[in-house]
Amino acid sequence: MAVLAACLGLAAAGPALAETAAGAPQDPDTAFEVGEVVVTAQRDGAAAAANVVTSIDRLSPEVIERQNVDNAWELFGRLPGVLITDFDQGTSSGRFSMRAFNGEGEINAVKLLIDGVPSNTNDGATTFLDAVFPLEISNLETVRGTLDPRVGLYAVAGSASIRTRARGDYADLRAGVGSWGGREAQVAAGREVGRVQHNYLAGWRASDGYREHADLERVGLAGKWSYLAGDDHRITLLARYYRAEADEPGYLTRADARTTPRRSYASSATDGGERTLSQAAITYAGAPFEDVAAEAAVYANTFDDTRFVRFSAAVAQQERVAREDQWGARGSVRWKAPAGRLHGLTLEAGAEAQVQDVVSARYLTERRTRTRQTRDQTYDLRNAGGYVQAVIEPTAALKLIPGYRVDWIDGDYHDRLAGVRAQAFDYGAIGQPKLSAIWTPRDHLMVYGNWGRSFQIGAGSGAYLIPPRTAELEPSRNDGWELGVKHVFADRWQTRLAYWEQTASGEVKRRLNDPLGDSENLGRTKRRGFDVQAAFDLTRDLHVWGALTLQEAVVQIPDPALPAARGKMIDHVPTRLAAGGVDWRASEKLSLSGSVSAQSDYYLEATNTTGRFGGFVLLGAEATYRLSKAIDLQLQVKNVTDAGHEYVWWDGTQSLHSPGAPRSFHAALLARF
């Protein structure tokens, strides 16, 4: 599969450093792999990928390192079934989502883990991704659906995980330039000294932007120091710092987006923002006893964001200030039972806790000068959760995996402008049963199914019982199931087909422009879809792959305040997503790649009466030429056909547009020492 993997970019599951010796037999799993995934003997205590039986996809560093992206979230667009929402508005650049959830920021439905550390902001956004640079990534993966018991809060539709490099002696440098004044430099280095492994990253990226008033500058630093105690215990210290400053070009009317797409209105001349992120953690992974594996982490995250934004000339500019301090701990233990009457039995349990201290303030401003404060909130959110899971193998061909997770939510709220205090809703013990099975009737053929529950609570102040509210609010329970089959033949092709559904009992979304920062009830919703993915190794040097998702998201029973939404499609959810590529090793020195990504149009608001926008088909081309043993020249053309594409939203009176970039060119030198 190594050759086949090199052409793809998707793969296995779990926030693990998945590792077995090259060529060793591996448990059957449902992962779809694109890119060569390095596998070694040390599992670092993480749960095996084969224990998460759902749609799992991974992008390898071979694909990642040659990508020219302004932000790490863009890399997830190379994975099947992932929707990319590109606002292209300064530090609020965009998001990714999955399972027919949109990326508007109203419903953030993906749990993010960076090196095993929970990395969502309070509203569920995956903002800490900004701090990761491509050259330091060892693997990137998504776990779609409601099945995984290891993640709770924010994992409404699934989870995403990034692992950074942690092994070996290396020194890599990537320097590049591109269209619209793009320039970047990344340095990644690793060295093993005795029992201590050092890993470092320094990254810088700047761009003038395709549109006017779209300058961007990002700087990031990261370090990882691991100590191997004996042969079975690894203790790691991680630290990360990131800062960005960017201008925002704002949104255009439909007419102006068609005729002068690079334009930025005078009303947006002082829009922009600054963002600072930091993370620190101490982790443990090892085998404290025979047949027992364990992992644990304690961590702290900080988020500091200031944004000035004026959505149109008809409204005032706002200053939005968000600050968060997060502390947490998580751990798990796994025991593999000795041989007995069953073919195999593994028991796993884990727990985690997190505290978030949040400051949310807003001001009306005139060219970044404050005129009036409209929000001054402080609140904390406390989450504790735990899970148990069993992997039962009655025979070599059948694996049953029941699990159960429970979460508790607590917190305090203070509106300093109104002098109001409140407690978090009494959500009680939020139970999340899980069950999956995988049957392998013969080598290389896997049939699997799963059912599970995830949950959602109100975002921001919507999680608190604030007067005049008097009634407690139940969490929204998301019940999902999936049936699928995966087939691998002679290491020359792999296919995976899956049908899935997910129903929410009372989905909530955040009203981003509400001065209170409250949430509103969308109602009972249903999502369903069909995924097909295939990769073919046509010759030793020629590989092709493709992925198609057909999906829909419907409001079945709307909130009484919006009866017109009954039976309508949820906004900003395309019904079709597609991706694919071809990789050709033309010679020992030259490799060529082509890619395609596409999506259909989406509705802009709940009643589906304001038209559909946002569809596109984008082609990309890449070439890598080995100048010497240590240096590669990388060339990339984005949007080869110069196709139009845009992000569009509805402000209540008209559609507002953020045009995407036309054809662009990028070049980089990658040196390895």
C-alpha cells in the first residue's frame, strides 16, 4: 500500500501515532489512506485505529509539505467529505466542516486535537489550527460521525486530529514565493540526543492578498521535547506560540463582485485584526504494566483576538474582543486480556476535564476609535467527561465494539454591562452510547456498521440560564449511524462506500451579530449522505484517486419562531462535494500531480428563498523536481482554468460576496539536511 498511499492523502483513525513495524500484519480497519503513512513500533499509548469503526481519512506529510496555503485549515480540503468555507476576511479566514454541517461559525461541530491536546475555542471553532505550519505535520486525519467515545464536547459531527513530527534527526527548510505577494519561510528541525528527542518549528508567512486591503502576516514557533524513560515510557513537553495580523477586504454586492472582484469598499478601510495563540502541555505515553497501555496529558491554551469589522456601509464598525484561558487534563488506560475463549478482548477507559475562562466584549467604533460598548461578558465553562469501551473479538473475522461516554457541563456567567449573573443550564449527565461492528469475511474485504450519540449545547451565553429565561434547556442529542464496506485488492486499489444518517433533537446555532452573543434554536434536523472513495495504482508510477459525497441537511421540525423553515435545506450546505487527483512519477527526478475539488451551490438562509450560490470546480497542478539529493523545486498552479468562485451570505436584505482568487502561481525550494 505504500505506493498507492503516495498518490492519495487520506487514512486511519484516532488521535494516535499509529505505528507498527513496516510490513507487519495490521488489524483490518475502515481507514482510507492518501499519502505514505510512516508506521513504527511505538504506539505512544494511543488507541489503535482499528478500534474506531467509521469513516476515517488521513492526509500524509508527503502531500502536506508541498501545499501552498495561508492557513492550516485549508489542508483539510484535500480529504473526502470535508466542506471548506473560505471567508477570506483577515484573521477570520475560514473553517472546515463535515457530515453536512456548514462552516459558518454558527454551528461548530468538529472536535480538534493537536498532538492529543483539545484545541477548540469556547464557541467550538477550530481556531488553534492557525498556529500549525505544514512543514511540522506528520499526519492529519478526520474521524467522521458520532461513534468515537474518546471525544465529547464539540464532537457533534466528528473530530479532526493533527500530529506533529516527533522522531528522528532532520533539518528541513522551505522557502517560497507566489502570486499576490505571497512569501513564506518554514524551518523544521529534529535531533535525538541520548534518550531526549528535540523537535522545533519556526514559520513565517505573508501575503498582499488577491483583493485590495487584504495584507496578512503570520508568525509561529513550536517546540517538543520528549524523554524516553526505560523502553516503555515517554514524557513530552510541548509549547507553541503564534501571532497574526491581517486586514479585511470586506464583502461586495453581487454586481460589484462580478465586475470589480478585487475591490474593497472605503467602509472597510480600517477593518482587520490581530490574533495571538499559545499552547503548552506535558504528556505521558507508555506501558506501565504488561498488556496495559496508558496515556495522559495536562495542558493550557490561551486565545487573544481583536477584530475590527464593518459588514456594510449601512452599519457601524464593531470592535470584537475575545480572550480565553483554558486548562485541562485527560487520560486513558487500555488493557488487552490474555488469550482465552475469545479470539481477543481489549478494555479501555478514559476521563478528561477542562475549564474555560472567557472574556467577550464588543464596541461600536469609528475607524477603530471606540464610541460605545455593546457587550461586556465574562464567563467560565467547566466540562468533565469519561468513557468506557470494549473491543470484543468472538472470532478472527468479527469485532464488536460497545462503548459509553458521559459528560457534565457547569459554569458561571456575568454580564458586567447589565449587572446580570447566571449559572449554566443544568444539562445533567449527558449520556452517549456507542456501538460498532466490523466483519472481515475474507482478506481485504471489510463490512462495518456503527451507531452512536453525540451532543451539542448552546454557544457563548446560550449555555447559561440568563433572565428572563426561567426554564432549563436540554442538550441537543445527535443520533447517527453508518453502514459501509471497504475493499482493498492486491495493494493496487482501495475503495470505500458508506451511507450515513444523523438526527439532532434540537439543534442550536449562534447568532453571531446578537449583542448578547446568544444562541437560537434551529429545531429538529436530519442529515444523511452517501460517500464513495476509490484509489487505483494503474502502474508503478501512475496513481489516481477520487471521492464523491452526496448529502443533504433538512430542518424537519423548526423552531416556532421560524415556521417557514419546515422541510427546508439548512443554509450553506452543498448537496455535492467531490475531490480527486492523479500522481505521475515521470522520472527519478520529476513528479507531476493534478487535483480537482468541486461543490454544488447552497442556500443562504433558512427559508431557501434568496437563491443559491457558492458552487465551483477548481483544478490544481503541481510539479516537484529534484535538483539534488537534498533540494527539491516545488511548483504549484492553483485554479488552473481561472474559474470563478466565491463565498456568499445573506445580511437580511441582500447577498454579500467574497470573491475567491483567480489563477495563481507558487514556487518553493524544499531543502533537507
